Amino acid sequence: MPSDRQAHHLIDNPQQTERLLERLQQHLPFSAVAGPQLAAVIREKLPAFDASRQYEVSKVHYLGDPGGIMCFLHVPELGEEVFVTSITHLTVGPRMPLAREIAAYQKHRVKRMRRVDRSAA
């Protein structure tokens, strides 16, 4: 059990994250677009990578508070290789049933990460 001091520095809300992860697993596979940072990494292996195209997320996994929700993104041009990336580096379309929940998680996580980074400096 984390102490009050440790709980203050949590990035994710454990209960909300667990619920979102369960719901994401129920909606697999789903489509997502790579964000700019992820697109830059993928372009190192695949210069013609189309960052505007939707790619399939086949698996999600929670790496705990430091890592957050990770997604396995398939880029067919790379064969069996997948990119494992934080859900914060992906965008899902508004028609995805969990789009609002994902956006809320991403916003909360990015905001909390900035706050933790500032307090560590």
C-alpha cells in the first residue's frame, strides 16, 4: 500500500485505469493514428510511413503507473513487427466507442506527468 507521500505522486487513477483497460480489451482490435513522436520513430524504419492512416491496435497492456497503458500497433508494411507505444501517442477516431474515455485518460496522464516532472526537478 503506498504511503500518503507516494499516493500524491501517482500518475494514473488505478480504478479508472483498470476499468478503461478492461473496456479497451473488449474492443480489440481497434484502429488508431500514430501521433507525431511515434510517427517519427516509425519513419526511421519505414520512411514512407503514412501518419494520417489508421493502423490496428491488437493488444493493450498496463505497465503500471510509470508506463501507463501500452498499445501494440501493427504496421503491415513491416511484416510481423509491432510497435509498443503508450496510448498517449495514439489518436482514435470519434466513432470509436471509447474515444472520450481514451482522450480523458490521455489528457489526465499527460497533465500528471508534467506535474510529477516539475516536482522532481
